[in-house]
Amino acid sequence: MSNKNLSAAKNAKNDEFYTQYADIQKEINAYLDYNPDVFKGKTVLLPCDDPEWSNFTRFFAQNFETLGLKKLISTSYAPDAKKEKYGILFEYAAEQNGGRPQNERGKIFVLDHDTNASGRIDFDDLEWDYLDGDGDFRSEEVCKLRDEADVIVTNPPFSLFREFLAWILDGKNCLAQRRRGAEVGSRVPRDHDGNGLAAKNAKVAKKFLIIGNMNAIKYKETFPLIKANKMWLGATGNGTDMVFGVPETAIISQYDRDKAAKMGYVGNYTRLGNSCWFTNIEHGRRHQPLQLMTERENIKYSRHKEVRGIGYRRYINFDGIEVPYVDAIPSDFDGVMGVPISFLDKFCPEQFEIVGMSLDLADMSVIRERLGRNDGGPTFYIEKDGNPVRLYDRLAIRFRRSK
């Protein structure tokens, strides 16, 4: 097997993360607390979701009547399609169906009525069949299912997050040039400034709830939606360890395996501390304003040594102040503040306005002049001991003040 295929195989093994039932239940309960009818009469689609491995179908099927669903659709990706994509040597039974191996075909699971006369609609009433194709979410038949659905819920492969989000918003563009194994970024249509067209122009009528890496906040396909208040973080799991089941062939560090074990998950589990939910479904918790101290109070009482007794440093290459921790945001400051991207977990759109991202706002010409060289990607700098100090990516925010 070539090195290229070995590398692809390694990525494939670490791209399958199975969400725990308890995490799904905790997240969905937050939406039900805000609006008990949020799923009532809705068709829910779970793409790339095989009930044999995934808890999403199990949860929605078991709670079909409680949620008041109209229909549940789940599709799975064919195992031999993974073999073709990643060049991995798998062994499967060579069942034939019309002359074509069944392992090359994805499956579709549908739940919309009581099939076994038990008096209730639940997981045992799921009906399944083979799809015509491999079940890739970009295929025409899965796109049609997307168009039928009211809500899309899943944990897509992290490596395909950009493309999956674009598929939700603007599937035709994703479908136009489907190429197996190609770079994701090459498939996402952009304008002349490099911004994702799907994110820029999206009306986002389709409701969705998906899991991704916290760093996806910075993607050009994602951030415009967040800034425009068309997408936000979910209610739970943000900035904390989430545990996922993984295939037996997955490459897991002993550290992550031990962390998962301490949380009660022993075996083929790993923890991801930077995973979070992304959604456009209201959950209410994002409308809770932060209780903050004034600038003077922070300087006197802050528990952070970077602020207490020192105050707030101004950026060298942007007109704003550095706020290294969310709880150190000064309540009486009227200018622009740079905060860690983890701030989005506490973001209340009625309290704050998102101005932009340091990736786009930082004036790097000032830094190049000071350093006499390029110094990585654009971000904000502060001065410490007479030297420019590079910071991690920052969100630029300011308070919304009543006029």
C-alpha cells in the first residue's frame, strides 16, 4: 500500500467519531426546554448515520412520539465506498444484488408509522432498504432527502465539516464537482474575497444541529454565519471534553484513552476537548447576559494576573484592547475588545456585537515594519517588554448599548 494510501487510511480511521446517547439527549433537551414543540410535525434527516453504530437514530427513533416527529430518515455510507475512497484493504461478504455488491450501496432507514402493531412508534419500527448509490451525502438521492427534511442532525466527518455545512446551505454547488478524495476547500465555491458563497448568501431556512471542531468557528464558510447571527453554538458540550466511540482500528493516544476512561468510558473511546455543537435552532441559553465587573473593579479584583493590578493592553496593530479571559471583559468599556474564540460559548447577541475576527482585522504591515519580516498568519499583537507578542486568534466584540 502506498504512503499516500496509508496516510488516507489513518485520516479515515480518525474521522469516525460516534456520539454518546447521553450527549445527544442532553443537547436535545435544551431545545425542548426552550420550545417543547421544536420538532413537532417535522421530518428529521440523519445523514451518514448507521443505527448499528450511531446513537442519533436510536435517540430520535426511541423518542419519535415524545418529540412529535412526522418522519425520521437515516442514511448510511457503504463500507466498500470507504475502501474505494481511502485505499484500505477491508474484507466484506460478497453478497450480490442485481449483479452489484451490496457493500457498495448505502442504506436508508425510515420511521413514520407503527409497523409491528405495538401501539407505539419506536426504534423497532424502523424499515430499511438499500440506496441506489453509496450513501455519500453529496449524491443526488441523499440531496433529495435533504430537500425533503425540515431538520438535519448528525456528527459529520470533521474533515468534511466545511463541505457538509455548505451542502446544508447550498447543496447544488457541492454536488457540481464531486471528486472522491479531493481537497475539501477546492469544492467550496468562494467569492473574489475568498469568502464562502454558501455562508455569505445563505437564507438558512433549513434547521440543523451538527457537531464540529471548535476551530471551525474561524472557517470562512462558518464565521460569516456566526457574525450574522444565522448560526451559533449549541447548548452543551462547548469547551468541555466530549467522549466519542471510535472504530477498533482508530489511532487513539493513551492520554485520550485514559481521559475517556476517567469519565467512565473504557474501551474504544476517545475524548475531544475542542468539539462542540453548531446549530441555528434556538435554545435560549445563548440569551443569558454575562454578569461582569467594571474596568476599575477588574484591575483591583480580577483573579487573572494578566489583568489584576495591570489593566488592559492595547493592540499594536488594531484599535482595541486585549481581554485574555471572558470573565475579565470590562462592563463599562465602549470600544472594541479582542477576546478568545471560546467567548462564543457565552455570547449573548442582545449584549454584544461581533465586529470580526483577528484573521481579517489585523494590520500586519505594522508588525512587518516592527519585525522586519513576516511572522505567521494575521492576528493581534500586544507589546511586552518592548517587543511585539503574537496572540492566538481573537474575536473582536463590543457592547450593544441602548441609545
